[in-house]
Amino acid sequence: MLNTSTNNINLLLLPKPFLGEKGEQNNVQLFNSSRVHKASVGAFFLSRKLYGSDGGVTRAHRARNGGLRVKAVATTDSEQAVKVKATVSVKPTVGGFLTNVGFSRGLDDITDVLGKTLLLELVSGEAQEKRGVEKATIKGYAHRLKSEDGIVKYEADFVVPPEFGEVGAVLVENEHHKEMYLTDILLDGLPFGSVQFSCNSWVHAKYDNPEKRVFFTNKSYLPSQTPSGLKKLREKELENMRGDGKGERKSFERIYDYDTYNDLGDPDKDIELARPILGGSKELPYPRRCRTGRPPTKTDPSSESRANSVYVPRDETFSELKQTQFGFKTVYSVLHAVVPSLEIAMVDPNLGFPYFTAIDSLFNEGVNCPGLQQHGFLPDMLPRLIRAVSDLEDNMLRFEVPKIFDRDRFSWFRDEEFSRQTLAGLNPLSIKCVTALKEKKLFIIDYHDAFLPYVNKVRELKGTTLYGSRTLFIYDDETLRPLAIELTRPPCNGKPQWKKVYMPGNSATSAWLWKLAKAHVLAHDSGYHQLISHWLRTHCCTEPYIIAANRQLSTMHPIYRLLHPHFRYTTEINALARLALINAGGIIESSFSPGKYSLELSSVIYGLEWRFDHEALPNDLISRGMAEEDPSAPHGLKLTIEDYPYASDGLELWSIIKQWVTDYVNHYYKDPSLVESDQELQAWWTEVRTVGHGDKKDEPWWPNLKTNDDLIQIVTTIIWVTSGHHAAVNFGQYAYAGYFPNRPTVIRSKMPTEDPTDEEWKHFLEKPEETLLRSYPSQIQATRVMAILDVLSGHSPDEEYIGENMEPSWEEEPMIKAAFEKFNGRLKELEGIIDERNANEALRNRNGAGVVPYELLKPFSTPGVTAMGVPNSISI
Ligand SMILES: [Fe+2]
């Protein structure tokens, strides 16, 4: 037995097996933790087998012991088993096994008392030395203890023999009749202190699926470095996640698989609701979605039937807090109570607003919705929409005043604001540079080629119209101003092509025509924003990365752990979107100009425009001519327009993310060949390219994944899309589009100059304002969109902002922990940088009388609709 009176014990004469991997002799510091000193050192000097093949301890252990390398020595005294206590933390959940309802609960209580509800098995990290097969696990039932701070604890005792080696995983069998949510498992009594397993996962009931769940420790391993005893378990777990691709998925399953968007239509209900399959064809390419396996429709065997709830792998579902306050129930509440009430209140679905003041009254007087309470609307679900409880008693639905209207109710009318919003508004992703002349620069928003093929089809639909449009802007080193709008209608019904150019004008007639042309372009931009910049490029394109990551990267893979926080809730919000927003007859189709062609159009544009490499912000800016490479400029890019708030704040955020990803990747991939030889990583990237985005698999622009730099660029791009890009196009939706004259989603009638009847032209000349109001969305269209945008612009109380929470596995690696702290610090600095920019009077795109400051890329926010805050993931 050694004396433990000193913290530093030099063991100079270590026998060879106890030296470091390369034979270097380490100065050994044992147990600098006071917790450890309480025990006899002899008890910790177990057989070297307990500590891994080189007699050393894991990095996790080192971390817990102050980051020092520790070597252990066997003594005869230590060849004995240790007692280990496992504590399992379980979160009580609605519908989980602690629910106070149902017969099965009674049975579960009895088995809980008997202590036979949760079977744990410790898995050794080491294979048996000679035969290379896994060692037998050590089993034990956990019995239920009291609950602490709302968490129910279960405890199990184990005796671990010295030859067992390091514990690498725990298997869990839930013998309750219902699923349970495990937050973590803690093993105490192991030689170098406790070992934690962060679970945060649903464990199915044994009765649903007899297969045991596996949880690995918080230490990350590249596949080639997997402890020998865990190799098969690692592979087996991935096989389970991939599933067999057959049958309908059940709600407790965790299977990730692919399917096309063949579930948007509902031809069995009405043949008018049939929609083409998006994905899987040259004509309509699309990213893949998560497979649910529902049976086909009767009308069309290639389409999947609709259902009231959509399968997502169990751990992708919203937390109960998000469900209650912001997620499905809120959307559901809006769709099933608010929208029908609005429809009752507004008897004529085509009725527009008679005056501009009638639009303003939505914010002050409100809409009288007599059906509101009958439709089950619960005011606490939508605290913002109802500004006072008494309003609900009167059945008055009053909308919150949107930021743009609050600051300056006339700003939407001005050309400067029209251009400013192309750089600092909701869709700063469409503007392109045409030519950079000596002093003046020409810019364009071009919706000509993409929209033109759909103009005639859309015009056959009721209550909408469409043009191909091009809007030119000029920048004179001070302000961006619109120069001209060209609207085009292709030949139709024997009439030749119609094309006209509008300019701001200096007569009353030309000024009104200019306003009408701007309204058309704004509707085009609204549609493009919602369908492309928002839905397609963030929500839709991210789902394949998530599916591939769960199928190909083990939960112990460092890149899985890096990406995982950025995938939170995306699969579920996308499933909700297919259920109620982007489906046939859903909110998007009924509110946006392209009507039932909306999603089809997003597929065509995916085919024409989307490329992974351009999703990286610097490449996106360069491809649009909005920046050029300049090694002397900050972030290596010179912006074509310096005062481009989305780009300048975005580049700061991009480079902060990239630095974090660089530190992380270079820590785990120390040898440059490791990226190419990492089979899981390669399988993930191959699947993203050839399956999830398989309709684009032959494109030449897909980045290779061979070096650390390749990996850093790919991962940074994905994190940027899920964080900065999504935040910039999502959380300002109510602020900018809540006052719809600023961004109408649809313009319902053509320009009065396009083949007008005498009567139409006369009416325009007599009442131009009425012509504009009649073109705007109907009352029901406008209020429906306002209600939905309000929900979509809100942060949930359990939102996780970028760089806010350290993952447990990062905390255990000192280098990663330090890199994350640096990441967090730089994000806090960014808040200050953005505030400073907004206070700078020289930056007129974010500062000035009535101008809404640009805060969409400020990293942190309080819950609710704040028009700021960058969450880790696409969760709304
Ligand atoms: Fe979103």
C-alpha cells in the first residue's frame, strides 16, 4: 500500500507496460483531486487491465484529474473487485412511464417497488485479449429512489472485477410498459472517479422493442480508435439506426431513412389536391425527407397517404416545453382555431381591405372573431396575438404592431426603404451585382428566368397573378436606389409576349404605376424568400445531413457530437411543415402568388440554383458579385457595398464558427490522413451527396472530403446554414412582413397597363389607391399569414442559442473546452460589435430616422418575437 500523503508521487522505475505509448516515461502525478485522496491509493492501483491496454487512463479521466497524465501501477493488493454504483436520472414526461393514467402505470408501480424495472449492463471497453471477442457484461437491476428537483433517480450496484477493464458503454432495458426519458447515467466508485453517460434520449419499453439501448461514455472516438470491446456495438447501433427500409415507422422507433416528397398531396380527398412527387426525377429534383413508410394513397400508388401525425425518429421530437408553448400546439392552435375564426369573421374570402386605415385597425381595434373560443383557442398559447385577455372576452383578435410599422408607418412607401431591405431586410440573399462601374454600381434582383415558365400556369388559378421580373438598382457610394422594374408575361391565349419597364417617374400616373410594379416585385420576393431562401435552403436541404449523420456517424464520433446541437428539432418542424404549411391547400399554397405550384417551383429552383459550395456565406457573396477576395480585408473579403448588414454581420459570425470548427477538427484529426481513412465520416458525406441530395450527385461542385480543411469547410457551411442563415431569414418575418404592404405575399391582379379594358384604365386613373388595395392579399389571406408569421418568428423558452451550451463530451476534453469558451466569448463580443454598428450614423442601412436596426444576427435573445437571436438549429 502506498502512502498518499503527497499529491505528487514520482514513479521512476515503471516497468515497460506502464510507460506511455511511445515508450516515453511520464512524470506521474497521481490523484490531485481531494475526492480521491479520501480513499486508499491501493484500491486504485488495480490491475492495468482496468485502465486500458497501455496501463494509462483515458483522456476523460485525465480531464477529471486536472488534465494530468496519470499512470497506474498494479500491486498484489489491488487485484480485487470494486463496488460501483450507477445512478440513472429520468425525467418525468407527459405520456412517459410516470404518467398518472392507465392500467400499465399500475403494473409499472408494482415492478418499480420490486426493483425490476430498469436493467443495466456495463460493457467493457476492452475485448478479451486472446480471442478478441467482447467480454461478458455485468448486469444489475436499478431500483427507484426519491425524486430530486423534478428528476426521478434509479440506482443499481455492481461489483466490477479487476479484469473487466474500463467501462465503455451501458446497455439499458426498460421493463416498464411505457417509454422513459433518460437524461444521464453516472457510475461512481470506479478507480478514477465517476464516469458519466449523457443520454438525453427516449428509451423504448421492452414490450415495444426487446432490443436494448446502448449509451456510450462521453469520450469521443474516431472509428479507428474505438476501444476494442466497443467496435461491434458501435457498428450494430448504426445498423439499428438505418433500419430495414420496410413498413410503417412507429412512434417509439429511432430509424432514419430516406424518402421523396411524395406526401404533400391528398388525391384521395380531392383530385384537385394531387401534387407531383418532388425528388427522384430530372424534372423535379429535390432533397430527401425522413421516411415514414405510410401506405400509398388509393388514387395514386406512388404517393404516400396523409395522416394527422407524422413519424419522426423518437429523439427528434420537440421537448414538452416547446410542444406546449411554441411548437405543434401553437401552430395547431393558430391553424385550427384562429384561422377558421378569421374565416368566419371575414365572410367573403376574396374581400380585400377597403382603406389603408382598415389594415392599421388590425393592430388597434382588432378583428372581431366570434368563433374564437368555440374553436378551442387557448389564449395562453398565443400570448402575443391577443394583447389583453379582455380582448378575448370580446372575441377581438388584435395583432401586435410589427417593428417596421412601429418605427415608421410610412417607410414601406419609400424607394430608399425598398432598396435598404434588399441588404438588411428579410431576404438579403437575392441581390446581385451586375457591373461594378468606376463610380456607380449596378445591382439586380432577377426573378425572370425562374418565374417566367410558371406565369401562364399560375394565371389560370383564381385570385393570383404572376410575372417574370427584374429589378435594377444603382449604388452611388452612399445609397442604393431602385432604377427600374421590368415585368414580363410570356405569350398567352394567342396574345404576344407583354413586357414593360417601369421607373420611379415624375408624373402622378408614372408614380402610381411604379408603386404597383414595386408591389408585384415585393410579392415575388416574398415568395422567393419563403420558398427558397427560407424553406428550401435551410429547412429542406438540412434534413438529409441529419438523416445521413444518424445513419453513418456513431454517437461517439466527434463530428456527430459537433453537429448534433445544430440538428435539434429540425426533422420535427419539417414534418409539421409537411403536415400543415407546405402541403396541398396549406398555408403556403393559399397565401403566396404561385399558389399550388409553390413547392414545385422550389424544386425547379433547387435544380437550377442550389449548390452546396455556395451555401458557405463567403462563396455565396462572391457568386452574387457582392464581395471579392481580398487578403488585406477582414475575413479575406471586400464587400461590393460596405454597408451590407447581412453580409458584414454574417461574415463575423461565419468566421467565429469557422474558428471553433477548425479548433475542434484539428484536435481530433491530428494526422492529415485521418479524414480520408475515417470510414464513418466518408460514408456520411457520400450518403449526403449521393442519396440525401442524390438528384445532384453528379454535379462537379461537390467539395471533396480528403483533408482537415475540406472537413472544416463542409462542417462550417452546415453550421452556418442551420444557425446564421436560418436566423437571418426566419426571426424577422413578423417584424418585416407583419405589415403586409411592406411585403405582400400575393398580388392578385395584373398591372393596369397590361391589356386593360377602358373601364380598368379609367378606374385606375380615378382611384389609383383602390387599384393597389384590390391587388393586395384578401383580408383572410393577410390575417392568416400574419398569425402564422407571428408564431414562426418566435423563440421558444427552451431555445438553445449558438455557442451557449457546452456539450458534456466537450467539457471533458480540456482543449475542446478551451476552444468552446473562446467561441462563446467571441459570440458575446459580436453582440457588442452589432450594437456598435447599429449606433453608427454613417451606416444608413441600419441607422437613421425610423430605420429598423439590423439585429437578426445578434447571437442571443430572450424568448418570444424579438427579431434577434441565432439559435443553434432550425427549430421553427
Ligand atoms: Fe424557419
